[in-house]
Amino acid sequence: MFAPYRGLLRQPGALRFSASGLLARLPISMVSLGLVILVSARTGSYGLAGVVSAAFVVLRAVCSPMQARLVDRHGQHRTLPAIAGLNGAALGGLVVAVEVDAPLVVPVVLAGVAGATSPSIGSYVRARWSHLLGRGPKLQTAFALEAVADELLFMIGPPVVTFLATGISPNAGLLVALACGLAGTLLLAALRDTEPPAHGRGGSGTAAAPLGWPALFPVVGASVGIGILFGAFDISVIALATQADARAWSGVLLGITATGSMLSAAVLGSRTLRKPPLTRFRIGAAAITAAMVPLPFVSHLGLLAPIVFFTGLTISPTMIASVARVEETVPVSRLSEGITWSTSALVGGIALGSAVAGRVIDGHGASAGFFVSLSAGVLATVVAWSGARRGAGTPPVGATGMGVAGADARAGG
């Protein structure tokens, strides 16, 4: 099963940019939790901690597509060092502001700047894979590899930031995340041999090509719904475990979910898929929704474990299909931006889902939060199945499910 991954990482430069990308996006799984731990420890208020963390998450979701457009126009080696520098300065300033008990507006503004400048490393690494491999089943394997990396980060990051913050200092987790993100992003930017060409002024193309929203909307719109599902699911699992006087098991249950997602990604990447990405994405959205159906009626944590494992099995195939659909839909000159739109929609949905489910749980109990996940899943499925199969100008899909647009544009370049 792992032979396709070994062959993938033997591609020239692949191991270097994949490894540096892994280090660079470690903060994604650490910063939000690190902010909550630091601010709550220094102020004694989880409400203030939530405000600071929300500023980071919301500005990250809003600004990531604009940041990715700059990267597509001017190239990773030109833009990423500046973005990483601003992000590091904002996070560092945020830590100092909290430690010196600055007025709340200061850490909130700095958290917003840190979110706005948080590099969308996953999109930039996937753009490198697309540039390196072109059309074919190897690109599917590469997307699966990155999905495995994402799940691995979310299994490692939260325990690490918690251990550092509780065992060393409340700011230690954030400072380690800052160092890893800055070092990894600078290493990635320095790898010029695998970098996609810039498509703005002085580049090899044009940044004015339409993004292809008629074909892209079902993925981006459905990603909002899937994000709401995820956000409500996470907080509902934590609330249910707390209600059962076993809060520590919430981390285990969420880890079981991530394990299922990681395993499905690993298996998927070793297979040659015949269905086109949009079809797979639609089926995936329906499968995640179906996994939510029994959850409102299960209160025993032992029964919940196999259900959340099955839920995890549906996650990575859906996310991989969404990236593949974006890759075949948007022009190569705006690939990073297109991928970032779907991930930002997901992040925004998670924040919204957590907020809505929290209020529902407060009023009606832990199990009621899963109804938010189920409702969001139904909405996501409807949106995913809406719209035309191909947008204007979108080329036909081959047997492997990858569009020819990216390969043709790269060949022309």
C-alpha cells in the first residue's frame, strides 16, 4: 500500500518541500488552542480567551484567499518570507501584550493580524505537487499524502501545545508554534526548483483569468456546511464526555475520528480512482451526513467510539476530492487561491458551527449539538449536488478524475 507514497517522495525535490511544508503548517493545529490557554491563564477569563482566538480564526478565514492570490501572482519565494515575518511579529507581539496585561484591544488586534498573515501552507504545498506531477493518479496520491499529514498534525499539535503550556509556561506552546511556522515557511520559500511559476507581472501568465465560480461554488459552499458540521461535532463530543463525567475521553474520541480519517487517506492514495472528483465530493458529503444520523441518539461513550471512527473514514476522501475538484476547475494561474477558498470556507464554517452548537448545547444538552451537525451536513449535501457538473470553460475529466487544464497550462509554460 505504501509503494505509491515511496515513489512519490522520490520525485525530484518532493521530500524537501513536503517535509518543510509539514513543519510550516504545524501552527495550524497549535495556535488557536495556545491562544486560549495563554489568555485564560493570564486573565482568568475563558470569555476573553475566546474573543482573542475568534479574532485569529475569523481573520484567517477571510484573508487567506487574498493572501493566496498574491502568492499566485508574485511567486512563493517573493511573498512567503514577508508573510511569515509579519505573522511571526504579530504572534510575538501578542504574547508580549498578554504577558504585560495590555488592554484587550491590543491582543485582539494582534490576533487578527496574526490570523490575516497566517500562511496557507497546505494550499501552497498542494500547488507544488500539481506543478510537479501534472495530470494523473500520482497527483491523487499526493493529495492523499497531504491529507494524512493534516490529520497527523491535528493528532500531534494539540497534545504538544498543551504539554508545553502546562508543563513549562503558558506562552511556550505559542512560541514553539511561532518558531516552527517561521522556519518551515522560510525553508519552503527557499526551494525554488519545485515552485510553481508566478502568474502576475513578470510571470509566465496572467492573474486575470476567471476563477470559475459556477463550477467552484458547489465545493466552496458545501465546505461551509461541512465546516459547521465539524465545529458542532467537536464541541458536542466534548460536551457529551463532560456530561458523562469523563471529559478526558473527549480527546480520545476526537483522536479516534482523526485516526479513521488518516487511515482512509492512506488507503485512498494507493488506489487508482475512476470516479471524477465532483462525484466523489458529492458522495463524501452525503457519507459524512449519514454518519451524523445516529449521534444524537447515542449517549454511551463506548458506543460512540465506533461511530466516530466511521465518521473519520468519510472525512479525508471528501477533503481530497474537494481539492482535486478545485485543481481541475480553476486556472493554473490561480490554483493556490482556488484551494484556499475551499479551506477558508471550511475554517469559517468550523467557527460558526462551534458557536451555534455551543448555544444549542447550553439550552438543550450535549446530544442536541449533534442535530446542528446533521442539519449542516444535509445543507452541505444539497449544495454539493447543486450546480452544473462543469463550469464554463472547464475541460472534460479523464478516467482518473483529474482535469487537463493544469497539465496543459504547465506544458505551455
